[in-house]
Amino acid sequence: MKDISKKAILVVSFGTTYENTRRLTIEKIEKLIEEKYNAYVIRRAFTAHGVIKKLASKYDLHVDTPEVALQKLKEEGFDEIIVQPLHLIPGLEYDYIRNVIESFSKDNDFKSIKLGRPLLYFKGEEDDIPDDYTLMVNALENQVPRDEAVVFMGHGTHHPANSTYSCLQTVFWDNDFEKVFIGTIDGYPTLNHVIKSLKKNHIKRVTLMPLLLVAGDHAVNDMAGDEEDSWKSILQKEGFEVAVYMHGLGENINIQNLYLEHLEDTISEKYIGIGKNKKGMASNF
């Protein structure tokens, strides 16, 4: 019988240098995973190399990249690995994780290595395929009022997965959250698109919320900072009354539970192969 200590779950997030939000989000989810899956050793990795360097140099806190974390697990003799990302979309950071896993998979470094899905991945309209978007919208019912305007600030990306934000916007509206508007910092829709929609709907007051796992630098500065280029300042200049909800998605217990459900799906191989074209694939992780 295999020693259960040879099984590990690597929890991978973008990371943050903000200690309080890290404790309330990333560390909270890691703790929930550790409590539920006590047969596994739980490890952490960040995909943001800049965050890793700053934590080490400024706070003497050392966090591994995914490749370093997996190499350590290999050297320690672990042979069954689950990698669970805490990212929102399957974008550049998810591709990075996938590429790292593929390199270890090609070399047969582990008996088994499985990659979980981010918060938003499947948009299933059938019973045997999950609808991550509707599940997320439902999870936010305890946070998002239906009768008040909410502007979510997402990160955005030049990756094709940026379309995730528009899909999520539509699903909010389909579920009668007609006053929810999503914008992004680096993608589409932009804040200008959001402002146009707010004015079209004659909205005067909005609450800003981060569409991010953590309420870190982007939330504190880009969203709610006092500088003239922050979303709060721009909206105020456009005549809106602005309130701020300074909590990352990862603080929401329902969102935390969704990540645990995604992890369980991966461990049980519930949706293995769905959404993949197996033609030409060298591996089946």
C-alpha cells in the first residue's frame, strides 16, 4: 500500500503582497482544503514572479513558483499530484500552469498529475457539464444586491479568455442582476464601456467591487485609490456617487466552496476530457 504522504495538492494563485487579504482569501482556502483532504500534503505556489520577489526581499516570505514547487515535490518522492488554481479565468496564468505541468508530465516525473479548473471554465447547458458562470453568479447572491448598481472591476487580458468577462456579464443579466456591470483594467469591457451603460440606464449611485480573488494592489489603488486615474475618482468626476466594497472574491464563503468543488471534481476525474480535442495530444493530464 502506498504511503498517503506521497499525495499532494498544490494550490496555485497569482499571489499578493497584501498580508490581510492574503490571509482572508488564499490562506483561508488552503486551510479549508487541508481540513477536507487530510490524506494530502498541501503546498502553495504563486504565478506572479514579481509578487514572489517582493515578498522575499521586503517581508522575508518565500513562496515558490509552480515549477519550483513541483520540483520540490518530485525530489521529496511524491507521486500523486493535484494542482488546483485559484485563478478566475483560464488565461495567461492558467496557460503558464498548464505548460509547467505538461513539462513534468512529459518526463513522467509523477505517477499522476492532474490540473483543476479555475473559477470560470465550463459554460455547460447540459446536465453532465457544469455551468461555472451560473454557479458563480449564484454564489455571489449573498454579496450582490439586485436593486442597487454594482460595478465589478476585473483584471482583463489580451488572452482570448478575456471573453470570459462578457460571458459572465450576460449570465448576471440572465439571472436578473440587471444592475451589475463588469469592466476590466487591461481588457474589454473597459471602464468607459461601463460608464456608457450606467448613463444609458440612468444610474446615479454605484458600488465598486473587485472581481479579483484578493483585494490587493489593483483593488486598493486602481479601483478605490484617491488618484485621479482610479475608477472611483473617474466615476465621481462623471457625476456618480460611489461606494466601495473592499473584499476579494476569495473572502466569500460560497466562492471558497466553489474552489473546493472544483478540486473534488479533479480528484474524482468527474469531467475529465470534456472540452478537449484529443487529436494530436501527447498527454492526457
